[in-house]
Amino acid sequence: MSELTPAPGDWQAIHIFYAANPQPLLVNCVRPLVAELTAEGLLAGHFFINYWLEGPHVRLRLRPATPEDTAEVRRRAEEAISAFLRARPALYEVDSGFLNEFYNTLFEIEFPEGDRGAFMDADGRMNLRPNNSFSYEPYEPEYGKYGGPAGIELAEWHFAHSSDLVMDAFRTMNLHLRTVLLGTSAQLMMVMAGCFLPEREELGGYLDRYYEFWHKAFPGTGFIGSKEYDKNYAEMAPGLGRRFEGIRRAVRTGELGRLPAFLRGWAEHCLELRDRAEELTVRGELVFRSWDGTRDEQVGDPAVALPLLLSPYMHMTNNRLHVTIRDEAYLSHVLGRVLREDTTGTPAPAAIP
């Protein structure tokens, strides 16, 4: 930050409780709000994630360009969100259906007994916020996951691009169709993983470990399987293998012009993201929390740091797409298997349709 550039304001974290598909909220409210604030020079950063705690909601993060812009950013956000919730409220109530059981299962898995008292009701179930409401909450960056302050700054830069990509995709693509959604997710995963880990064996091993992580995270729930994942593999693998090989070759050779525009822009961004992460690693600026949560560990080897960052980066893009963890695990399982088994059979095409 130069002396002539004012420091940005504090992040504003707005949780919008909306028990419906968030696509209309993102396309018709968040996207135009962010575009307007950005065009007027009022934002220094923005992103969103989807979350389930206390009911399904969108966590919108806005960073005013200066502290003096905070009041106006909040006013515009409150006005836009209130107008949307009045015009298009979510009609489904979580506490009356299956989703409440699903979210309570997530609650049981993610929060140890001693950590969840603030989120529980008198019956020991997860509290639910009022549907079609919003509130300001503390912004709590996950420093241990993303590599400390320098890693969080990089993640916030990346999250803005990922959020914009997803909101544009919701606006222009038929992502309400499951096949289109999963196909889009798979290709974005192919590009990002291929940019971070270009070597075939290393990438295949990483995707297998990524699947195993989710499989172990939900033991005994039936959320993450493996036998059912293999049922349709033979039918889809050849086409998927050709697509994956074409993407990997374009990334590896720098011939990004062979990619369709949607993937080309994503690949350019992911390569820059990798370069920035690698530079921070070599400079010794990334500090991660150990797996057991007992200590901070400085990581100076890109071969160690890049897979650590790739996992949350890739997961959060899928989160923004509203891809379930089950489907994300399925895609990583299939992509890893495609790399292990040479299913392409033919050379990669000159261009990827």
C-alpha cells in the first residue's frame, strides 16, 4: 500500500438467510450491487460463499474502498437485499422438512460437543435464523487454512474472481440443469488442478486424496460413496478423459487459445494465482495451522504449499456454484480415476469445444 493510496475499510460480512436456490439472489441482487459499487469506486474487494449453519444462507463480504465509504456501502447493500427479499422471498421453511435433518447431521459432524453451545436450541438441535432475513456478522478469515495474513490477502483477491465467474455463469449458462452444473464444475476443477499440479502422476494422486478426505469427513452417513460412483464411469470416462487431457495439454504448453473463452479466462487467472502463491511460499510468507490444530507451520516449499491451497480454493469455487460436497467428491473420484487409467484412446483435439 503506497502512501498515496488510502487503506481500505474493514470487511463487511452480511449473512443473507434464504432457504431456496441462491441463484436468483446472486444474479438479480448481489451481482448488480457489486457491479454498481465497483463502478463508483466504493469497493476494494468482494466475494460470497454459501453456508448452512443456522439455516441455508449466502455470506456476502464487501470491503469498502476507504473507511469513509463504509456507511454508503452498507446503506446500498441493505437497500438492495431488502428489496430483493420483498420481491422474491424464499418460500421453503427448513424446519419443516428433510433439510433440517441434513443440516443437523452436518452440525453433529462439524462441531464437537464443546464448541456448538452458541448454535443450539433447548432441544440440542441447531438454531435456525428467520428465513428471508439478513444480519451483519464478524468477518473471521481462516488464517490457518490459507497461509496466514499474506495467504488471506491472496485468497480474497482470488475469491473476487471466483465469485464473479460463478455469478456470470449463473446468468449465462443453464446451471439449473444438473448435467450442465456438474459438467461445468468438472471442467473448472480440471483447469485449476491442472494449473497447480501439471504432472499427471502428482495430479492423479492429489485427486484421489481429495476424494478420500471427503469420504473420511462423513463416515457412516451415506453422503459420500464409492461403489455407486463407479456405476456410470465406463460410459463417461472416454469423453471425460479426452477433455481432461486436452485441458492439461493446453495448460502445460501455454496454448490457452485452444480452450473455450470461459475456461481460458479461468486458466489465465489460475496460473497467475499459482504464481502468486509460489512467490509467497518462496519468500516464507505462508504460515499454515497444523492438521492437529496445535501449532503454526511456515511452509517454504511450493510442492507442499500448492496442494494445501488448491483444496480450499477448489472447494470454495464448487461451493459458490452450489455443488454439493457429495457431487464434488464424486467428480474428484472420477477425474482421479481418469488420470490413473489412460481412457483417452486418441490424441487430444486441436481445440476443446
